[in-house]
Amino acid sequence: MRIVSIQRKNWQWLAVFSVAVVVLNYLAIRFLAADDIENVNLENLQGRRIAIDPGHGGIDSGASGHGVIEKEVNMAIAGKVTKILQDHGAVIFLSREGDNDYYTRGKGGKRNDLLTRIDKIEQAQPEVFVSIHCNAIKGPDLSGAQVFYSPKFEQSKQLAEVMQRALKDFPPGNRRQAKQDLHILMLNGIKVPGVLVETGYLTNKKEASRLADPAYQEELAGHIAKALAYHFSKNAGQ
């Protein structure tokens, strides 16, 4: 009985050790990948065709909270992302360049707005696209940028995971993970890889204040650009 007990304990310790090694390896890989994204060469953006979709606009203000309006934040961040990308040689197409929309009268106005955006983006023939939004939900406690993707393209998943790691400090301590979503029309309708970035929650007072801050927007934009540069560095021949 004593021998059996000792052997059982040894197996238990071996199992715990094996799990610990797997967890440590996973964390090390994530840390190294995040460091690679932080230090990526933005020249990887040279010549790349990228579509940026600032969500909402015009009569559609999107979400709002604590005096901050989503369509304005989306456009501000999109503009900053565009400048960084263009400064490093990327060719950029914006689905909207001002406070406008593509709504049609009658039933299906919002859907028609999204379908028009999809059509415009596809006409531009980008390699990838990024749709920029802000989140909102009942309750003031949720926070953190989160990236969504469709499983239609493997590159969409890869870009989403890279983008999520790039946004791990928005805000600091953000533990959200990239998430697959089968019901977002922009993600499922466009025939190129892409992601939708919810940059934070306007229903969280502190985060809404951050999202309205041009300096925070600039940091967000910089990390979105780094994620795109890293993505292209890993898919250079595609």
C-alpha cells in the first residue's frame, strides 16, 4: 500500500509539473509575441492596401455614454490610424471620410448602409480591412478593447489575435481575447480578411473619458498600425 501511495503521489506531481510547463510556455510565447509586435518595423506597411471603416456616421451616431458619441470617436481614431499607415507607405481606403452615412429610406436602411460600405471596400480591393467601433452595454463596469473576426478566412483569425495582443494595455490589464462572431455583417460580407475592433466601452465613465482623449486615441491608433505591420511581416508573400 505504501508503494502504491508513493507512486500515486509521484504521478500527481508529474501531472502538475506538466501542466505548469505548458502554461509557462504559453505565457512565454504570448509575452515574446507581444514584444515582437511592440518593436515591429512599420516599413512592413509599405505598399500594402488597407481599408479602414469608421463605424456609424451621419444620422447613425452609434453608441454614446458620458457625453461621448461613438461615431466621433470612431472617425477620430480612424483618421489617426490612416495617417500613421500612410506615413509608412500604405495605400488606404476609408469607407467614409466625414460625418456621413449610406442609409436609405424605408425598411432596411441600416443594412443598406453596411452593404454599401462592403461594396465600396471591395471595389478598393484591399488586402485587409479594419472596422473601428466603440462598445456599450448596460452597467458601468465592463471595459477593454476587444477584436472580433469571422472564421471565413484564417488570416482574419490571425490578424484578430495579433490585434488583440497589441491592444492588451487598452486599458492597462485588459484581459479580453479575440472573439469569433458569425453575425457581424461587415465581417461576413467582405471577401477579404478583416477584423472589427471595439476600442472600449462608452458606458464605462473612465474608459469613455479615455476614448475621448486625443492622446489615448493616438496610442490606440499606433498599436492598431503595429498590429497590421506585424501581420504583414508574417504574411509577406501573400
